[in-house]
Amino acid sequence: MRNQRKQFSILWIFVVFLMVLSGGITYKLILNKQVSNKEITNLPLETNVAGGKTSKNVKEMEINEMLEGAKDIFVESYYGSDDMIELGMEEGKEILEMLKSLKLERTNLTQEDEQYDYILHIKSNNMKIKIGSPFIFIEDMNGNWLALQGQEKYVEELKTSIEEIYMEKYHQSDLFANPEAITVTAEDEGYRWDVEQKDLEEFMDRIFLKTPMNEGEATFVLAEYPDYTIQIKTSQQIYNVHLINREILTVDSQNQFAYYQYDSKLWDFIVKKYPVQLKVKESDLKSLLKAKKITVDDKKNDYDLEDGSYYHKAIARTILRARPKEITDMDQQLPWAFILTFEIGGKNKVVYIYNDYIVFEGKYYYSQRIDEAIRSTVGVH
């Protein structure tokens, strides 16, 4: 019996030893795998770069390995349409060669720091490369993520090449394809023109988008008078195009709302084909559209301001599009909400805003809760 217990003890010690050994091996394998999965972002950091970031040089071989066998490349614009554009073989090769030629450094930027204009979707390698300037971000399907920095000049050249290819192919896609009807509207005047069928092709030949824009750069650029909009109905969908000025427009459709720089030949064509002139009396509310500057005096002192770039147009349009109705009189004891001083032709024209009333040049107008409309307009910033 004693021998049996001894044999059992030896066997038990041996089993425990095997368990410990197995656990150690498993831990080592898991640790190695974790290090392998994270090494794309956790490499040693050495050299200082702009903004206090740290980096390590990326060897040319590493980029080449990442892009080994890359094909089936699609481009997506961050600021433009949601549609992806497929690159041809030669176009893809050109972009990849430019990418490989960049001298890049790792940075310790986080994914929250990402800012970019275009995304290269490399289907064959299950990889996305986001192109900003001077930063490039690489991400794979396993969640590995890498932030790189290159010389701004050369990264900008890469981005420009991508942009040119993208926009050329975007125009060759279904954008505005097969137009069935086009309507032009001058929003400030309420004028509307339906383009004749025989003129559709000539009209479409004038539309050329140059590049998508960062919305933040254009959000507070207001449309020039008379605020032209174009509705293009195609066999697939409806596009609403808003001409902000002779350089910027917006495209609103089922798959995008985006700002673009565009060829001014469209603006010149519209202005010539559908001319509108602002001819109003100084006592007319519509004369506010001629203002170059505005001073806002808010009774609540929340939105006192002086501006000559945005609010003079925005507030004038808010008043006019509220469709105020002229009346003969109002209660003179009511407290005012805003005093708006518009600079028009070198003169100051004052508009008094009450809860539901407007007083301008000795005339009274009723407009329900016009004070809230004005407050909403001046509160957009």
C-alpha cells in the first residue's frame, strides 16, 4: 500500500510539472502574438517631430512589404460623395509608386487625431490608407493602425494626384447622368426657370466640379445675390445644386451633401442666361439685401455683434423669407427684442425687431415669432 501511495505521489508531481510547463508555453505564445499584433503601433519612439510628437524612421522595405501585391484599389473622398471610385491598373501603379517613394516617419498620433482628404481602399491587402497632409494613416482589417508623417510638399503632391484622378473618374461616373429636367431658381426673388429639353446638354456642359472642400472652410460663406439654386432631375435621382458664389457650390443628393470648388463658367452662364437685378426702393425691406455690414443690439445681451462677412446677408434673408405682412400699426408699448443697424450705400438703416413685429422706415410688419428666427440666425456660431 505504501508503494502505491509513493507511486501515486510521483505521478501527481509529474502531472503538476506538465501543467506548469504547458501554462508557461501558452503564456509565451500569447505574449508573442500580442506583441506581434501591436508592433505596428508600439515600436520604440526616438526622434522628435513637429508638435512635440515622437517618431521612428520607417524603412522603405516596410512600406514595400505592406503594399506587396496591391491591386483592386478604390478611392473615397472624405469631403465629397460617399461613392468610391475604382482606379485603373496604370493609375493604381502611379499612386503606389508615389506612396512608396515617400520618406515617412512614425508618429504617436492617436486615431482621434486623424484628419485626411482621401482614402485608398486596397482590397487585395485588406488595407485602408488615409491621405492627409503631411500625415498618412494606415489601417488593416485586424484593427492594426499606424500614423506616419512625410514631407508636406511630397505628401501634397500625392494628394493632388489622387484628387485629379478621383475627380476625372467622378465626372465619368453617373454624376448628373441622363438629365431629364433642370430648374433654375433665384431664391432671393422667387424667380424660377425650367430649362428647355433642347438646352439640357448645353447646360450640363457648363458643370465641372474641381475638388471637394472641407465643409468647415465654406459653412459660413453665404450665397451671393440672387442666391441661385439648380435642381437636376436624372433617371436615377435628384441633385440640388446651390451656387454659393462663382467659386463654391454645394451638391445635395441621396448619397452626399458636399461643398465643391467648381469652374466659374457655370456661374457666368447662369448670370447671363437668367439675369436678375436688385431694383428696390430704400424703404423696402428687400433693400436690406444690399447691406455691406450689420450691427446687432440684443435686448438680452446674448448676441451683440458687428459683422460684415456673414450676418448682414443671413439676417436680411431670415427677415425676408419669414414673409412679413405689412400692417398699419402695432402696440407701441411692446418691448423690442433686437435693434439691427444695416449699413447700406454708406447710410445706416435701422430695423426694430419685436416678438412678432418688424418696424422699418416708418412701416410696420407682422411676422409671428420673428424674434426667435433672428435669435436662431445669430446663434449659429
